[in-house]
Amino acid sequence: MSDSALQLLNSIFGYASFRGNQQAIIERVSGGGDALVLMPTGGGKSLCYQIPALLRPGTAIIVSPLIALMQDQVEALHQLGIEAAFLNSSLDAMAQREVEQRLRAGDLKLLYVAPERLLTGRFLDLLEQTEVSLFAIDEAHCVSQWGHDFRPEYRQLTILHERFPQVPRIALTATADAPTRREIIERLGLGSAESFIASFDRPNIRYSVVEKDNPRRQLKDFLLGRHGESGIVYCLSRNKVEATATALVEDGFQALPYHAGMDAAQRAANQKRFLREDGIVMVATIAFGMGIDKPDVRFVAHLDLPKSLEGYYQETGRAGRDGLPSEAWMTYGLADVVTLSQFIARSEAGEERKRVERSKLNALIGYAESTGCRRRQLLSYFGETPPERCGNCDNCLDPPSTWDATVAAQKALSCVYRTGQRFGVKHLIDVLRGVDGEKVGKFDHDRLSTFGIGAEFDDRQWSAIFRQLVAAGFLVPDDEGYGTLRLADASRAVLRGEVEVRMRHVADRVERKARQKSS
Ligand code: ADP
Ligand code: ZN
């Protein structure tokens, strides 16, 4: 049977050999078994159901939330001479009836359907009268409420198994962390599916993180010499998208904004330009990118912390699909951590969900603060056991040095304590440095024993110390949104001198770069 799969690969798709575990997946599904496929974007998931669809009698039903992608895929299949169609809200009533007609007549090898369409009683009845070869559930992570692509309709897809128990199912996703995987298996009733997990490594992407200092200037430095390259710059807010796009245009880049608050036509036009033209920088919120398939995206930059490591990996995975060297770059500062902590604290979600979100945020902070290999950090989060060093991330290429920050940590923590655990970083630094800041006089904080005990560091160094104390879980930002810090239980051991605190050298890399440039 795999002979005929290979023949189809050669003769119809024009490829010489299967990639990774494509062949095993195709054998499993063609033979009538269920499969869960975890493969990075660009890994070649489509063939995993397209070839079984051709090998098995009947019509394959592909569930996809991405209307634009359906059209592209169907067009591509037509060009290969394969009978395929899609059903979604973009079709008028007549076109829909025509597709249904072809389905009933058994003319289609593949039919792409939006989940809400698939789940209508009418369509399910239609399927009863059809020979279905397999169900493919694309973007299967949409079933997970923890991700930002959650689609409630995906939860109802178990009906496929209930009504068509003999039809094999293949669920596919590029989101790979263990909780999401478990949720897909549980929510889609895929207990008897064989899992196929490809390595998520994207060796051509170079990961780096810089301490947020002056993000606009830092972005400019990063983009130096990148004129003419296609790339994506992600920001958290719509305002920042607009402002950043404008600034980049002023710097001579062909930058376009993209966010959900824009007029739909303008948004679509910008997306089209990004896909069709060379050298466009798309400045966007995370509303942009799902299903975007552009091979030569050279960089993905994050001006704000993404929501989770899965999100980050998916967003940066849009770079370098052509396999050529590409960059995933991010700026990161304490304010990001505070903002995201507040998002979580203030959300309406229940305690359980908040707990999950907090642990996701911590994983992300761990990545940003890591002094070891970034790739290793990412891949181990996705359950892989990568080598110690990748040689293609900032920390591997330019290892950060660390220092014994125990005394500095003790000073910072006692300053938080002495000021009553109700101030933000700016004021805390004023007290530590003995600066007569706006609140110092008002609260008589110049009389505290901690006033002026930290004159050895400047503002920037202290702010990096506070950030790392938050990242390490010694300080906790408040829930109300004032940016105030309080002590976590873990900080007691530091104050008592029972643990050593090591931190990366502040602005180490930035300063070294500056030195290199001037020498
Ligand atoms: P995914 O859905 O996992 O993001 P696709 O199915 O769109 O990935 O495949 C990404 C690209 O790789 C496509 O251009 C596809 O034609 C190509 N591809 C897939 N499998 C193979 C293969 N075995 N050999 C060569 N190219 C392949
Ligand atoms: Zn590395």
C-alpha cells in the first residue's frame, strides 16, 4: 500500500520522497486508523490526509476554521487534477447547492468544510447518504480553551465519531505542548488514535531576546540593514500597531498596520500586499497570521511579550518557511510581565484557568530570562529533549555572564518590605538610590533604613534586578493594576541569606555590542 502512496506522491504531487513521519501517518489513516499529528507549520501536514483521501474510496471531509486557506488548498488541488471543493460562508446559496450535489453524486475526493457548517443537522444528514473516506480535523488545537484560537464548535466535533464510528479521523495541529495535546485527545475522543509527533525544531530560525529599554530604537537597530525583507512586527495593542507602523514608514520601511479594529477591506488589502509583494513589514496584533503561508518571511519581531510560549512559537514559526536563515526577536521588560499578570488577575476566568494561565506566563518569563540556550528552552517546553546548545540563538552565540546578586536582591526586597509593599518600581528605585523623587518626601521615605543603600547601581540596573526578582518569583505584581510589588513567600529565604541569587549581567549584551561598534 505504501508503494501506491509513494506513487501518488511522485506522480501527482511531484515530490521524490516523504518527509519525517508522513509515510507512517498516511499508512495509519489509509488503513482505517485514527491519528493525531503534531507537526510544525510548513512540516507537510496536508499530504497526511490528502494522500489517504486519494487512496480510500469516498470523499474526505476536512474541517478547517480558515476560510482563506480552504480556497488556496482547493485551488492547488484543482491544479493537480484532483476533484475538491469547499463549503463555507463565502459561497452563495447556489454555489453551495452545487457543491452538495457533487458530494451526493460522489464526485469529490476532498471537501473542505467550516466547523459551523459541518455541524448543521442538514449537512450531517447529507453525510449519512455519502461515502466518507475520512475526517481530517485541521488546526485541532482550536478545541483548546487555553489557546487564543479557541473555537467552541470544535468541542462538538465528537459527533463525527458518534455518528460515523467506522470512519477514520486524523487531527492535525502545529501547537504541541502537552496540555493542549491532552485536551485534543480528550475533547475530540481520540483515545485510540496513534500520535505522531514531529520535532518542532526550526533550525534556521535564530532566537534572541533583548531587555526592553527604548523599544522603538531597539527595533530600529534590529531592522538595520533589513530594508527590502519581509517581516512581521507584533504589538499588543492597536494603538501601538498604528504608531509603530507610522514610525517605520518614517524610517523608510514599507510598513503596513493590521489589527482587528481596522476596516475589514483595508485589513484584507494590507494582508494581500504582504503576501504578494516583497519587502513589506506587517505591524500587527496577533489577529494577523493564522493560516498565513508566505515562505520568505525573514523575521518576526515582538515588541511586547506574547501571551504564551505556544503562541510565541506559532507566531515566530511564520518566519523562514523556505528554510533560509531567519530571525525571531523579542524585547522584554518588567512592564510586560506586570501587564500580562494583570490581564490574568482581572479576567473573569475561574481560579483553575487563572492558575493555568499563570503557569503559562511563567514559562514565557523563564524563556525571556533564560541564560541558557533559547531553543533548548522552547523545545523542552514542547516535550522534546534537545541538545544542551543549539549554536543559533543569542545565548549560544554570545553567552551571558551571571553575577552573584544576593546582596542586591536583599536590598531590593527589604526596600519593598520597608515601604509597605505598596509601591511600584520607579519609587522603589528612588528610595534605593537615595533620590529625592516625587513620592519620597511625601511618604518620608528618606528616613527609611533602605534609603540610599543602593547607590552603586543606576536606574536601568535596578530595574533589571527588579525584573529578574519578579521573574524568579521573589516579588509579585499586584492584581489591581497599579504596578506595585509585594514579597512572595520565597523571598524570605533570600532575606535570611539562605539562598544565593544569580542574575545575568545587566545590559551586558547591549553594552558589549556598543563597545564592539565603537572599537
Ligand atoms: P503545514 O500544513 O504542515 O503547514 P503544508 O502541508 O502546507 O504544511 O506543507 C508545506 C510545504 O511543504 C508545501 O509547499 C508542501 O507542498 C511541501 N511538502 C509537503 N510534503 C513534502 C514532501 N514530502 N516533499 C517535498 N515537499 C513537501
Ligand atoms: Zn541556543
